Amino acid sequence: MTWLRRSFIAGFFVTVPLIISVAAMVWIFRLVDGVTEPLSVRVLGRAVPGLGVLLTGGIILVVGAIATNVIGKRVLQRAEYYLLQVPVFKTIYAPVKQLIVAFSPDNDAGFKKVVIVEDPRKGMILGFLTKEFTLDRGHGAERVAAVYVPTNHLYLGDVFVYPREAVSYPDVSVEEGIRIFLTGGMALPNRLISTPYDHTDKPL
């Protein structure tokens, strides 16, 4: 009975996330196909399975190519500026874009690194480095780091400012850090190597 119970629990936690992920992907594909199916029927005379997914991927690729072009980037920025003047659109679009941009490794506004901070009140804290800057409180400039610590999965959290001397850098990528927070720490490796702050480092 012990073996059966252990095996069932292990199988449950393996199969349920897999089934949910596959079901979500199938639902998205069907949703996109459902939107583009009338177009394929009108143009080609019949429904083409998977056409919506290919069309969506093509549109994203074209928009990405435009966004990397100087002129196209300015056009998109201008269009985004006008759309953000719409109150409802701004309320939804702005937070979603900020969240996605934060996870983009190619964006300067995204998470820079995973860090571990020695906090005298809370112990060792794992978070994301978002900015390094200097802080002047009247007795000289201090080099400090802004650290984002998620408190509810990833989309809600707190921002703390620590002296750079309190920050160290574990051998964990941003993608791995996201996985660690999504799993409540269960994705942490069995052994971490953390590099301390180097005074010769330049701000990121």
C-alpha cells in the first residue's frame, strides 16, 4: 500500500501539469484556428487545420522584423503612444507589456540577473536584479542595487534597495530563476555557487 500510494502521488504530480499544459496548447491552437477558419474557407474554399497557428506565427515574425527596423520601430512607438491614450486599453496593455518585457533577456528594462542578498532582518533573499545605481544621502555616493522579490508567483512583488556589497550572484540564469519562483523553490539545484560583489564591476 505504501508503494501504491507513493507511486500514485508521484504519477499525479507528473501527469497533471503535463495534461494541463497540453490542454492549454490545444485550446490556444483551436482558438486561433477558429478565428482564421472563415478566412481560409473564403479564400481557399475549405478549412485548413493549423493555418491559424502558422498565420499567427507569421504575423509575430513580421512585427518583430518591423520592430527591429529604425523606421518601423518609430511607427510602432507612435501607434503604441496613441493606443495608450485609450483608458481601458492602457489599464490592460501597460502592465502586461511591462511584465513580458521584464522577462526578456534582450531588453535593457528586463531582469538582469538572479541575486542572493544578505538581509540582516530577513536572512538570505533570492530575487532579480533590476537596476544598479548610485544613491546620495548627503554623505557621499553609494553604489546600490534594486532587487525585485516576487511575493505572489511572479507578477506581484516588492522592490528592495541594498548596498552592492550585500549582493552576490549565484550561477542561476534568469530563466532558471523564474522556474524556481514558479515552483516555490523546488526547482533549486542541490548545489549553488554564488559569486560575491566585485568592487571593480561596472554597473549593469
